Amino acid sequence: MFKAPFSFTGRIGRLEYLLTVLGLIFTAGLSSSFMRGDGEFFGVIIMLIAFWVVIAQGWKRSQDAGWHGIISVIPYVNFVLLFVGGDQGANAYGPNPRLGANQPAPVQPSPTTYTPPTLPESWERARQSDAPRIRTISFKCGACGAQNANVEYQGTACCQFCGAPKE
């Protein structure tokens, strides 16, 4: 418990989070008593450190619940984090804090990547292929006189307006 209170990585349980919140309440009272006297600077430093610890612990507690850590800075979510249970077993943020370190690390899916072949190989394969040849052509129709920008499929094309074959 309280192994890395300033860190934002890992997971913590509800009990550790509850003790952190109670510690913040105690620290706020202590620092306010310092601020009433001549120790304003010392009280502010104590509050800044306590604030950092509570934000870090809330971040880890939300990760234990399976949420992203930024959720913990939303007002009143910290109260909800006291009652929400954590993920059973390991999640993307680490092993279950209740089971200890003897739990295996979470299995990360391997990314599937596609490595395209080099360009000369692709061109040579396309040149030797028996696949139909498709190309874009432009011609003036002899029947209706319209200028066409059409697709020619293996040497045949027709007017896209009247349907007459290419002359």
C-alpha cells in the first residue's frame, strides 16, 4: 500500500484510495492552521503536495476501474470511485492490486501490419497479369457530338450520353 503515491501509472484499490482522501482532509486542516499564522508559504507547499498525491491516486483508482485516468479530474467522480469495483484480473493499466505481483502481465494483442511489396515488383506483376485492362479515355461521340471522359474496358467504349459505340 502507498508504494508510489506520486506516480500516475498502475492501479490501486478502494481502501488505499479511501485512506488517501482521509489523508487529504487531515492535510487540509493542518495546512490551514499553518496559513493562519506566519507559515503561509509552508501551508501552500503542503497543500500542493497533497493535491498532487490525490490527483495521482485518483488517476490510478480510475485505471483500476478500467477507465482512463483523466476521468478522475471530473468533479464528483472521485466520490463514485470510492464505490466502483475494480476490474477482475489484469487490465490494460496493470495487474490487479488485490492479487499482488504474482499475476501475469496483461496480454497485448499483436498489431497486424501490412507491408506492401516494392513498387517494381508490383508493376511487373501487373504487366504480366491476365486481368482485364481498364483505362480512362476521352473521345467525341460521332452520333450526338458530346465530349466523353469515359472508362474503356479492353478496347471497347460507348458514349455516356447516348450509348453509341466509340468510332
